[in-house]
Amino acid sequence: MSDTHRSQLWESAAPWMRLVGAILLAAGMIHLYADEVVFDARAFSARAALSLGDPRVSSYAAGQIADQVIARSRDLTAFRPVLVSTADAIVSSKPFRAGFRRAVQGAHAAVFSESAEQVALSVPDLGVFVRSALAHNPTLAEHVPADLGGEIAVRPAGRVARALIDLAKLGHRFRRNAFWAIGSGVLLLFLGIALPANRRRALLSGGATVAATALVLFFLPPLTRTALTASIANADLRPAVAGVWDAFSRGLRLWALLLAGIGIVLAAAASSFASHVEISAVGRRLWTLLKSPARGWHGEVVRATLLTGLGLTAALHPVATLRALTVVAGGILAFEGLRELFLLVPPRLRVPADRAEGTPAETEAAAELQGARTWLRAGLVGLVVVVLIAAAILLMKSPAVLPSVPAVTDACNGDGALCDRRLDGVALPGAHNSMSAAEIDGWMFPNQELSSVSLLGHGIRALLFDVHYGIPVGDRVKTDIEDEKASREKFEEVVGQEAVDAAMRIRERLTGEPTGPRAAYLCHGFCELGATPLVPMLEGVREFLVQNPGEVLVFVIEDYVTPADIDAAFRDSGLERFVYRGPVTSPFPTLREMIDSNQRLVVFGEKDTTGVPWYHPAFETIQETPYTFHTPEEFSCRANRGEPDSPLFQINHWIETTPAPRPSNAEIVNQREFLLARARQCQEERGILPNILAVDFAMTGDVVGVAAELNGLQ
């Protein structure tokens, strides 16, 4: 093959190289964008939650929630408008979005499964959200099942939807090839520019090709959205799908503009070396081609179709057309501005060349100077081009080019400063005997003003409580004990002889038949002195965690029931899915990690925890102070249960006045300065941060404020 023929072959192949290179570059960017937004489970779930802010999506979701409520309680059919309005408020709430995001993250694997025909998106605790939102209308709220959960089965409908799902699955399989496509595209672009004899024109053409490909990429998301929604038979679903599509594809358009900017920079650099290339001239030629009849009927069909399509688009979508024209006009202005900038580099070297005389020596010197000027200008222009392109590429990798997504966790236990602290680096306000509350009818000798769940609403984050077996008899609960004498001796040490005597008197009167089965109850010593079923309390804690997605709790259970029954109660209440399942040794996870994994409840048992992996022996992890003090002067920080190297530290801080705890004592020892001074003293003596501040009458004094100060928040 002759050199002339080889040169002609390269000349004819170069435009195709530039075109294929630009297409590969755009395809690689799409793949890279998908890897950032779609293929990553967390990013995918975040984008899905973000779409709930779109009215098209939230309206559809609200309707689905209302329909599922009505499906469980048909008597609410007449109240559908109220339910839809309520559900719309639920969808916009942070707790719902956090739960929805976790549900989507769990379903992400199924989306890209090769065998999955449909994806079931399960949103638990829907009843909690609806009942809470209807708190102003208790009569209506009562008809909403507490265990209501939402489930949406998503099956691709229409050819376009199925094609997009198949394309996404294929892209997921080959998601590592994005950089290969980008590298191949850059190589082909380089060859398509370097091989032709007229490299300036090739550079101009390559830049224009990249910019044109980027503009196609810019308009691809809305065009695909139109095709996708048109393929869906369910008209009610179309706006929601469009909203979800926009949430996922919005950032791609900015990437396309950055790619167009790279093409404009290349074209402007080439045009600065060939100033005869004018945008106005190119525009006139394009207008001439559009308005003049084509030479053949094939060309005329293409021209007529193009004109008709442009006209209909402008008539039917004037805003989108105006936006498109604005983008094109912006690109043209940027091209002209960059070209003028490149023409000014370097301006001062033209003067010596213009002053050169006509003698051979001077002409030769002028030629050398002109050559130096050309090389310097080319180098500076090239440097500017490289810097601008590198900046665009770095910007593409920056989160700044993607729509901001609210974090799942922006505050942990009430403050963002705690999110990156490990559990053993956080102080938690706690309630001793939290089940024993004055607000509960029938409780004798209460240790707290409010019940366990109510305390959570006032900032308490560590609950200490006792669990016993009880049998309901009438309106009381009879403690189920095997050895009454041994139990009496044991509980006299806990609640005192007077309380045990009172319990035994009540017990003797409970002679009727049981009115319910034997079950686990929250009791202090004897259930005759006060009892609350365990499962409803755990359900209340579950509702609190659902409605407060940024909170981490600790339970310390004085257990008189088997671990199997503790496990069953957590499962029956739905609280089990919130329990922490990791190790309780240093290093603990951060609060953010616990919240993001939705393992937000650490459960300890004082006695038997065998057989339940998330139920941890308390004093293998917790070291504590003594808990029997009769005057404030007796308080000490010396070691009690637990080992010196146990990672968590519990301060027991109450005055023992069995059988009846006294709020007047709490008014003294729970006072901010007193409690803080003891916590600081114990921290210094034991060399460890107090993690649980356990007090009686937690609503008295300022245990929440002291914990905040220990955390450095006040």
C-alpha cells in the first residue's frame, strides 16, 4: 500500500474515530454516573428517598398508603380524602423517609437480580406513622391497625421499562468497564485528531463532535423519561415514575454539560489557530441547508421530517424548547469567549515580528521569532486546555455535580456532634427501675414519675428495668414463683420487708381463677405491687425508634425470665429488628454506623442471656458503682459489679429509702451541679467516661443536661 493511499485511508477513517471516541466517552460517563448513583445500594436508596420530595411521587405514595389502610379497615373508605392528606404529610416526614430509604436499600439487590421478575418493597411500621399522624383524631386512629405494613410490588411494565431494567442489569454486570470505555474513547479521539494532515481542522471537528455528543446526552434523560412514561399503561403511575426518573437522572445532565464544555474548549483552541472559522458562517450554512431543498428525495424526506419534528416540539413543549435553545446559545457564547481568550495568548510577541525589516537576516530572524511565538502560543493554549479539561473531569467526580441528598443521619441522639463518636464515648441519661412509674395506675412505691416509653420522649436513653413471670388474676397480676420463701428473702433485700409484706397481703387475696396466661411482666420484686405487660412496653419503644430514626438506646434488664422468653417478647413486639447484633467490646461502632445499619438498641441482661446472640451479659461489658446509698454523703465511685477493663461505665445515683423512693431526695441528688460533680469525680477516679447515668425520678433535676455536658454539648 502506497503512502498516499495509506494517508487517504487515515483521512477517511479519522472522522469515524472521532465520532466513535466521543460516543464511547459519553457511554463511559453514563456508566460512571450509574455506578455513583444507581449501582451503589446506599446511593440508590438515598436517591429513591429524595424522589419522595417530588409532588408527583409523594401524591402517588400517599394514595397507596391510604389504599392499604382502607384494605385493612374497610370502614375507613369514606375517610379516604383525610387519609390521603395525612399520608402526604407522612411521606414528607424524616422518619418515614429514613425507613423508606432502608427498605429500598434492602430491595436493591433484588432490582439487579437476574431472576427477579418483580421487586417487593416492604415498608414496615406504616401503622405507627398513620396512627401518629392521626393523633388529633383518636376515633379515626383507632381504626388503623397498629401492625399495618406497606408493601409495593414493582413489576416492569411496557417495552421501554423492561428494556431499561435489562440495560441496568447489563450495566451492573459490567460496571467495572466505565474507565475502559472512557480510556478507549480518549484514545480514539486522540488518533482521530493526530493522524490527519490538517490537525487544526481535526481538533476543531473533534471538539465539535464531543460537544454535539454531549448535547445528545443532555437531552437523553427527558426523552427517555417521555418514552418510559408513555409505555406505562397505568396513567396514575406515570407521573410518579417521571418523578423518580428525574431524581435519578438529574445529575447526568450536569455531567453532559461538563462534557460539552470539554468539547467547546477543544474546538475554541483549534479555532484560535484558524480564525477564519466563524460561528456566524457555520450558522448561515446550517440555515441554508434547512431552508433549501435537498438534491435528492432521500435528503428532502430527512429535511422535512427534521423541520416538522422541531416545529411540533416547539409547539407542544415551548418551555423545554426554550431551555434547549438557551443551552445551545450558552455553548456558542462560551465557544466565542474561549476562542477570543486563546487569540490573546501571547499578545506581546507579535510586535517584534511586525517590526522586522526586509533584509534576509532580519527576515530569517523574524521567521524564527514567529516560529517561537507559534510554539509558545501552542504550548500556552495547550496548557489552558489541559487545565480546563482536568478541572472538568475532577468536577465530574465531585459530589458537587450531583443533586444534594439529605443524609440518613444528620443528628445522633439529638446532636450531629455525637454521630462520629463510638458508643463507649457517649454519656446517656438513664432511668433506674424505669418500669416503676407513678403515672401507671396500681403501681406502689414507684421509682419514676413517667413510664419507660414516656421517659424516652423526655430525653432518657438508657432504661433499667426488671422482668418477672406473672399470671393475671382479676385486675392484678400474681407473681409466678416456685419457692415463695426463698423469693421473699431475696426480694426483702431489694424492696424491703414492708413492701414484701404488702405484696404478700395482696397475693393472699388473689384467689380467683387466672384471667389470662402466664407471661412476662415488668415488675419490681413482686408483681402484686405493680405490673405492666412486657410486650406492649417493647411495642412502645419500637414506635419511638420508628418515629425517631436518629436515636440509639441501651437496655439493662434485671431478668427473672428465660432468655428464650425475652427473645420471644422482642420478636412479638417487632423490636427485634432494631437490636444491635455486633460485638460489645472495643472498638464499638459509632452512633452513625449503628443508626445507618438500624441496629439502634443495645440489650444487656444481668442474669442469664445464653442462647440469644444479641442479648449480652451486662457485667461482662459494664462496670458500675455501688447502688446502695442512704445519704448524699455516702456516694462513692468505687468499683462494684463488672471488671476494671469493661468498656462501659454505669453510675448508680439514687438514695435508697426502701420501700418507697422519695422524690425529695431526687430534688437534691439530681440537681445539675450535684450530679455533674459526682460524674466528673467518678470519671477522674475510674478513668472512664460515665456512659449510663442511672437515677430515680429522672424528670426531677437535670440528668439529661448533665449527660449533654459530659458529651461536650453544653
